[in-house]
Amino acid sequence: MRRKSLSIILIISIFAIAFASCEFQSADHSKTETSEPVGKSLLVKIAYDVAPTHSLHESFLDLEQWLEAESAGRIEVELYPLYELGDDADLLALTAEGVIQMAVPQTSSLASLSVEAPDEYPLDIPQSWQIWDSLDGFYQYDNAESAAAAVEGSLGAQMVASLADLADQPFSCLGYAYEGPLAIGGTVDILSPADLAGQRMALYGSPAWLSAYQSLGAEVVVLPLSEIYPALAREQIDIYQATPENIATMHWTDYSNTIILTEHAYSFRPLLVNRQWYQSLSEEDAYLIDTAVDNLLSQQKTLAVERYQSSIDALKQQGISVHSLTPEEQDLWRNY
């Protein structure tokens, strides 16, 4: 498994709206309390690439507290943020193997694996996983509500269905966390599509994003999130895309000074759980896990709204140039 580390301690907060839109798969656990307590202890390991101050991590801290309290300490939750167990590809492999119980990757990361998985990657990813890049690309959705409707509707159902194409079907999906609109940050202002020509653009590797940025003349550098900070420090990239919270709390502004609020796409994360583990849960434990996830997703919606503007304000306070597109500038992106 690949190991990633940053040279400094990073802090993150991310704009996240939650949508409990993935159908629970196969386990069919009833959400009714059982009268008899379950005596066996249960360890739940959850990993993701966000830092300890990320809104997603904060919500998982609440999940941890709630589960441990409701189970009187019988359920123990271990959280692994900030690449502690690797990038998204690593976390998916660990979840499939049952080393951890849940991973929360970016949809773009799943799509990228359908094209080019690491040589040492243990899973044979099907081409159908390219459905996970359906949210990627410039202005495919007019606003957050329309993007959410797609995930809650037929598109989300197709994404979930693609999980079953993986050999042995190791994943179930418990819902989606929605991180919010993307911005473009870096060392140069990108106000129009023409400004991308010749710029070294860090991307996560989604086929749709690769095609979109390459068609606009950007020199794409495929990088996981964990490698963006050192790439900026070494002056190997010029620009990147992320939510304002990621940009602010990943400290990428240590080596970049401008943020363009393009809001050109919306970032989602599926909550993927090891299917065998999930199906093996007792009715009591399944009820607690399901309820905790529902609570987390509901909390994320409120927290995400708060964090988007507060992250922008924090960037401005750091002296970062923050530019919102005019209607005319936005039309250039929509019509490129």
C-alpha cells in the first residue's frame, strides 16, 4: 500500500451537504430497536483524506461519540483522517479487504481507478465505474440543488449499481456527503477558459476532468490530494481545483495566492462500507450504525452551508485574492 505524508500538519474544513441517497444494499436491516442488548464488542474503523478540522471529520467525531454512548461503550469507533492510511485508492482496497470498515472517497477517485489503477492495486476495477465521473465537467449542473437531485435520482442509482460489478461485491453504499462547489486556486488568475492554456493543472485523475482541462490547453498533472501541497512548494504545478474549505485548511495558500470562485462543478463523496461486515451486523448494531449515518448526513447539510462562506472569509483574511465570476465571465465558461 502506498504511504503518503505531508511535510507540515495540515488542517481542513470542507463545505459539505449530506444526501442520504444511496440505497442500503443487501443487508436489509430493520430500523427498529431490539429489546435485548448485544454483548459482543464491535470495532468500526473509518478513513478518509480530510484533515482533523474538516467538517466531514467533525461530523464523524459526533458519530463516534453517539455510537459509543448509545452502545454504552460496546461499539468503538476509530477515525483515520488526513491520509493516515493512504489516499482514496488505498482506502478502497483496505475497505474491500475488511481491514477498515468504511471509506469516504471522492467520486472522481472511483472514476479514475476504472482507467488506471496503481500497479499494486489488488482490485480489478470494472469500466462501469466511469459512471462516477458523471458529476465532473464544467457547469453540468446549474446549482447545488440540481446536482443533488441527480445523485438522489437515477444517476445515483447507476453509481450504486456499478459497485456490484466489482468481483465479490465488497462494497455497499450508505449515502452521499456533498462537499460543495469547486473553485480554482493557484499562483495565476484563471478568469476565463482561455487562461488555462499552458498552465500546469493538478487533477485527481477523473477521465472527464482530464478531457475537460486538456481540451482547454492545460498541462494536466495527475495528483492525489496528498501531493498537491508538496507540488506547490516545489513549483511543479500552477493551479488546482478544490472546494474553498479544502483550499483554506489544506494550507495550499502557503504557496498560492489566488482563488477564483468559478463554482463550475459540485463534489460528492459516497460512504462506502465493507459489505460482508455490514451484512454480518446484528439487528441491534445495524440499527445503531444506520441511525448514526443518518444523523451524520443530516448534520452535514447544515454544517456545509456555514462552512462555504466562512472558508471564503478566512481566505480573504489571509490576504488571498478571492474573485467571484461576473455573469459575463461565467458565460464564457458555460459556453466554452
